[in-house]
Amino acid sequence: MQVTPYKDSEQQKKRQVEQMFDNIAPKYDFLNHFLSLGIDKLWRKKAIRILSDYKLDYLLDVATGTGDFAVAAAKLNPKQIIGFDISEQMLQVGRTKVKRLGLDQTIEFLKGDSEAMPFSNEQFDAITVAFGVRNFENLERGLAEFYRVLKPDGVVIILEFSKPRYFPMKQFYLFYFFKILPFIGGLVSKDSSAYSYLPESVMAFPDDQKFLSVLQKTGFSKTSQKRLTFGIATIYIAQK
Ligand SMILES: C[S@@+](CC[C@H](N)C(=O)[O-])C[C@H]1O[C@@H](n2cnc3c(N)ncnc32)[C@H](O)[C@@H]1O
């Protein structure tokens, strides 16, 4: 059974996810940094540092949301970054941000579904995704699209929440994630389902070795992972 944001909704997961991010878009950046105590910025920076080892002219940031990962990647001076997302409201916040930062010549935002992307085969040197793949309706289909639009030797860097394994971080994390985060997130965003969905979707996501296996099954090689902050998040790296 798929974990979806709105339990009473009959809509497919994809539409629910789009609606959820449209709803929370105005508060997304604030809540993201507040609820993670700013650690999310450090995680993105770490992921971008890994990316700096690769050739990078054309970069695709899938599930770009409000564009924070795309903005961080701009430091590597690629020719072009496309930020791609299914939620128009998240993209609108991103467009305003990128204009304010003077990055609108480098970063372009496009709306669409990562499981059926409007790009040519082998168009990109690298793909980044932060906290996105967990929301896909069909994970394998999304990853197969990544593989298709990447150039040979292209790299994909995926940052995603994972589950800490050990006491006491595991217990603390579960308490924070299931009790505190939904309470504050619901209060501020006025969408309580969104912040209950977050921990539920993290629990349901095949993290760690399981995710590496999915990447390998899709055709990726040189797969590896770096666990961050006691395993609360993980950077997955794979090459075509
Ligand atoms: C948690 S946000 C992450 C945003 C951003 N990458 C960041 O680091 O803050 C997840 C994003 O994934 C997008 N998303 C989920 N499913 C998608 C799909 N099938 N295609 C494109 N975007 C999708 C959502 O609209 C949302 O903006």
C-alpha cells in the first residue's frame, strides 16, 4: 500500500503530492530550515561538494521545489540548470528567489512529472534530487527517466531522509519526527496531513542498501552512499 498525503482522497498519489506542495509552498522554506534546525542546508552543501568532482555543463535538479538545491549547485558554475517540479506553487517561490539572487540567467524552472520528463535522451551531465524521490508514485519509473536523460558517465546525486539505526538517536528521531514535527508543521502550514505524511513516507521509503539495489536494477553503476547526521539523511551517488 502506498503512503499518500490525504487519506480520504481518491486521487492518485502524484496529484495528492502536487496539491500538498501547492498548499504548503508559501511556508515551505521557513519550515524546512526551522524544523531541521538549518541542517538541511549543510546536507545540500555536502552533496554539492561531491558533485564538484564531475563535469558539469548541463544540470537537472528534479523535484526542485523552491530551488534550494539548484541555487546551491549554481556555485559550481554550470552553463545551465533546469529545476523541474510537479508543483507550480513551489516553482513560483523558486522563480522569485532565483531572480532575487540574480541567478535567473543560469537557473530555469519547468513544471512537469519526473516519471515522464520532456527531455531528450542523454541531455544532462548530472541530475540532483533532494527530498524528492520518496514522493514519487512509481520510484522505478522515475529512476529510469533519470537514466534515460543522463549522458553516458553522467552522475546522479540523491539526497533523501533515511532511518537512524541506533539508540539513542533512533528513539529521539522517532519521537521528534512523529510527535513534534507534525504538530509544528501542521500549525504553521495549516496542512496537518503534509507533516504527518512526511514521517510516514520516510518510514515507507526503501533506504540504505535497498535503495542502492533499486538504483543498480535501473542500470546505474558505481553506486555508493554517505550517511549524514547519525543516518537521518543519506546522499546516494550513482553513475550511468
Ligand atoms: C520535499 S520537496 C523538496 C524540494 C527541494 N528539492 C528541497 O531540497 O527543498 C519535494 C518536491 O518534490 C516534488 N515532486 C514530488 N513528486 C514529483 C514528481 N512526480 N515529479 C516532479 N516533482 C515531484 C514536489 O512537488 C516537491 O516540490
